[in-house]
Amino acid sequence: MSEQEEKALAALEADDAEDEEGYEQHSVRTFLAGLAIGALVGAGVALLFAPQSGSDTRRAVSRRAKHLAREARDRYDDVKDNLRRARREKESEDATD
């Protein structure tokens, strides 16, 4: 096989590898999009067929959202406090060195 033919074959193999990688990424994105759409449809159906009234469902969802927001704020504050504490400790270590 000539050098030119070997280069052409190598280029074709590289193109095939890129195509396969692009196909795999596309497949993953398609799967994740289908999963998200399925979850949304499932949640909607569950709300429609829930054994409680719409106002009760809205109230429960609102309470849950407020609870999650409070929990997220608390965790954010904890992380912020830990970072401040770590920074102070680092500064005091640097000052003693």
C-alpha cells in the first residue's frame, strides 16, 4: 500500500471515529430529553389523577416548595459560614508563619 493510500485510510478511520462519537453524544442527549419529557408528563398525569382537590394540591405543592427553598437557604448559609471559617483559619495560619 502506498503512503498516499495509507494517509487516506487513516483520514477515513479518523472521520469514522468522529462520526461514532457524535452519534453517541446525540443518543445520550436524546435519551435525557426523553427522560425529562416523560418525567414532566408523569408529574402532570399524577396531579390530574390525584385523590385531592386542585386547591389542596396547589397548597401542598406551595408548602413543599417553600420548605425546599428554606432548606436550600439554610444549606447555602452553612456553606458560606464554613467558607468564612476556613478563610479565617487560613489567614491566621499565614499570619503565624
